[in-house]
Amino acid sequence: MTGDNSTFQKNPNIFILKKALINKTITKLQFDVYMVLLNIPAGKVTTYKNIANIVKCNSSRAIGQALRRNPFAPDVPCHRVVKSDLTLGGFSGSTGNKTVERKLKILQSEGVEFQPLKDKKLEIYHTKVKEEHIWKQST
């Protein structure tokens, strides 16, 4: 797993994740995904595809399933992951209006800004994250 070691050392959630991995309550993929999430600061988001690339997984869907099963939310912030087109995607294992609206409100409360898409049939689904809020992994 790559990342800023100072972030990992300062975050008490890492101990919880390691213990869960040892106790086999989460998989190695889940562990890797959740460790990436701990690096994403409030006010930033990343994509399922970006996480898949970081953890060397060929499936964005597998990343979505790991997020869906996240037992550590909101401490391990799965709400900070969006689709590659920067629209919201699902939340809490659902793509329903109410859950996605909750994701939108959480991200807005963290300072993430959105821009409307040209076609505004459904407000929530036709909004995307502004580019300046995309998290880039530091190397």
C-alpha cells in the first residue's frame, strides 16, 4: 500500500483496520481500499477507477462492493468516492434518490462544490464535482 506514512501513523483507524484484517472480518482488498480512503481529506473526492488503479485491482465494481460493505463509515470515508464522470454514483449500497442526496449533502458540508450538467432532469443525478475537488495521490 502506498501513501503518506505520517497520515497512517497518526490515524487511529489504521489499528482498527489491521485488526479487522487479521481477524478476517475484512478482505485484503477491502483493507487496501479503506487505507486509500484514509488519505482523502475532507473537501476532496476520488473515483472508483482511481482507487482500483492505486490498489492494483482491475475492477471499479469490486471497489464499489468494498465500499458498500464498509463497516467503518464514516470514519473510513467511502462517501468521498464518485464515478469517473464525476457524478455521485451510489451511496450506502444504493443509488436511490434519498441515499444519493445524503451523499451530496455530506460532501457539500465538507466543502466539495458541484456544477450542474446541461441536462437537468433530476437534480441529484445531473450534478458533478468541480475538478478542483479531485484528490490526487501524492507520490
